[in-house]
Amino acid sequence: MSSSASVPNCASSRKGSLQKMVRTRNEIARINCRGVGWSSTEEEACYDHFFLLCRTHVNIHDPAVFDDIFVELARLMTVTMRKEFSILKVKMKINMLRTHFRDYVRFTTLPGVRFNKFTNKFYIDPFYYEQIGTESNMHRYFRTNGFPRYHDCMEIFYTRGAAEIDFQGLPGYNRNNPLEFDFSSSDESDEENPTETDEECSGVDTD
């Protein structure tokens, strides 16, 4: 009697553990895709300031004009967050956003992904899994979280054709991997670093 009664409890426990594991993996992926040294509040503030600055400048396709935006962005982030944000750090953050945006656009064109560019919503049909086979970490992240800044990025990076970000001459720049920098002496976020890594969430922008 007691043995049979315990079965539902065991099943419930396993289900709860699985759900917790999925939530943990999603959160780890979200933190890794955010980048080291950034809290969610800082990330949102950086994006808000960046897109607003882009909308107040006309010729963001001009490399010189676009580069000036990051000087102001670093200043605004320093004032808003009350901690120092270097030009390099905000450039790296926006470069990561642009890279992930391009990866997301490619994801929406995969077989089995039905995407509505007006609503930024998509539907995954069984054909997707048949074609993809083993789903990559990046694709799983997009399928789970989507890309909330899709319309902002489409406006600035595609429609208005913002210039590429210039890292030349900045300390810590890695030409072979523009998403990797040495931040050993820079400020760090109070948020704990993830215990696992998701390398695909910081993939190199090869476009």
C-alpha cells in the first residue's frame, strides 16, 4: 500500500527536477548570451540608450558618425548605472547584440521554422527536428527565448544600414574573434558568473 502510494510522489519529484534543470539551463544560456560583466538591468539600459542615440543621428551608415555614438553611450551608461563603462565595453556589447541578431535571422530561415517578421513570432513544426537532427545550443536558445530586440535591430542594422563597429586600436581587441576581449582590469557585474558555458552564444560574427 505504502509502496504504490509512493509512486506518484516519485514521478512528481522527477518531473519537478526535470523542470528545474530546464529552467537552470535556460538561465545559464541567457546569462552567457548576455556576456560577462553585464547584469540584465545594465543590458537593457545599454540597449535602450543605444537605439535612442541611433534614432537621434541621421547618418549612422557613416563610420565616423556611428563611432561617435559609442562615446556618448559609454558616458550615458556611466551616469545611469553609477559605475564606469568604457567605450570598449559598450562596443563589445552592441557587437554581440548585432552578431546574435544575424544568427537569429538565419535561424528563422531554417526548414520547419515558420516566422512572422511583423509579430516576431514563430512556430516550430516537426519537420524542423527531422532536418536539424541534433539541435545546437544557439538554436535551442532562440527557440526558447526568441529575440525581443528583433524590430529595433532590423531598423538600425538593416533598414538604416548602421556601419560596422570599429575596434581597431582599442586595447584587448582580438581580430580573430571580435567577441573576445581581455577585461581583466575592467569593472565586473555584481551578478554571479554562470557555472557552465554555451560557446555558441558568443559565436564569431563572420558576416
